[in-house]
Amino acid sequence: MIDPATLSALVSSTVALLSPLLAKAVDKGAEELGKSAMGALLDKFKQRLGGTPAEKPLQDLAKQPEDADNQADLRKQLKAAVQADPALAAFLQQWLEQGSQQAQAQGITLTTTVTGNDNSTVVVQGSNNSVSK
């Protein structure tokens, strides 16, 4: 089982990367996106979350990627999905690695705003990384 701090960091990093990728997807349009590596990366993420508690919040975020409420809802549901399926954590770590490489290629920068107490965030880049606290 993944510890709560690591889970929070993993989920926060995932949503922090996913939001600008989805915003870029909206800008490019569905047809052009389907032909790109970014489109394949997003499809892989959507397929993996199909049937999990995070599926609907992901659809909402895809419609409005910069909406803070949609981002928070996805973070909450991703945590629930990882707790129900611990293998999802490994998928998210791998997806983050691929996604950060794709984001760099697309010129996407990541910004995370954290409020409250005892929060942490992580952005993973490179290869063979793991997220831990």
C-alpha cells in the first residue's frame, strides 16, 4: 500500500501535468490531437482510468482543464482509484515520466498552487524515477 504523503504527491503531480496537456489538446482540436504523440499519451491515460472512480472527473477536466474544482475532484478520485487498485500507482509514475517528456517537447510548463498545511508536490522528469517521501 502506498503511504498517504506519496499518494498525495503522485496524484498532485499527475493532475498538474494532465491539466496543461488537456488544455493544449483543446487548443489543437481533436482531429489533429489524434495524430500526435500527446494524443496517444492522453488516450492511454483515459483508457487506464476507464471504469475507475476517476473516469467522470477526467471527462469533466477534459472539457475545462483549467477549472480548479475539476482538478480537485480528479485528485480526490485518483486517490480513491489508487487505493482500490495499487497497480494504478505504478501506471501513474510511468505516465508521469512519459508525460513530462511530452510536455517538454510541446513547450508546456507546469505550475502548481498548493494551499493548506503539510502539502507536498512533485514533478517527475527523466527516466527510472520513483516518487517517495
